Amino acid sequence: MENFRVVFAFTRDTDIPASDHPRVFFQKGRFFSDSGAGIEKTLSKYHDSPKSAFNPICGSSGFIIGVTQGQDGKLVKGRGIMQNLMEVEGIVPEKIDKEQFYLDHAH
């Protein structure tokens, strides 16, 4: 697959997997933040046209849309990766494929 360049799969994984292929690598953390804690267009940095790319997201509603459930049972709205994709990178929701599951509990 010589034309294959980059596919971002946004997940909240606890470990960074390894690959024996020279063109496959994994990153955790730093998306949308540069080394100085400023906003970075991470997709644009690694992809020629992120607005036309397929953007898969998999995770809890806290990770995807920033909604968690507090200790009192009330929903707490934070910031999820979808907001970063749309606001920082300008990705339209139709270009985001999400697989969302259960609510996180706020600690």
C-alpha cells in the first residue's frame, strides 16, 4: 500500500503499542497541544488534507464529547476530542466516525 500515508485513530489507551513496520507508529497524549502547551493543529501537521480524511474515534463519552457522571449522579460537561477536531482542525462532524460507550465517572 504505497499510497497509504496516515490514519489517526483516537482512543484513550493505557499503553503505547509498538510496531515492527517502519511506517506505522503510535502516539499518545500531545494531540492538539504543542510542547509549550499551546494549541497545535496536530492533524494538519501530519496529514496533507485532514478535512477530507476519515477520523475514527473510539472511547467513552467523557473522552469523545466531554460528558462524565459526577459522584452525585449528575452529568458534568467537559471538553472531548470531538471539540478539538471541530474547533482546532475545522473537521465537520460528518467526517468523524465515533464509537462511543458508557459514561466515565468524574473523580
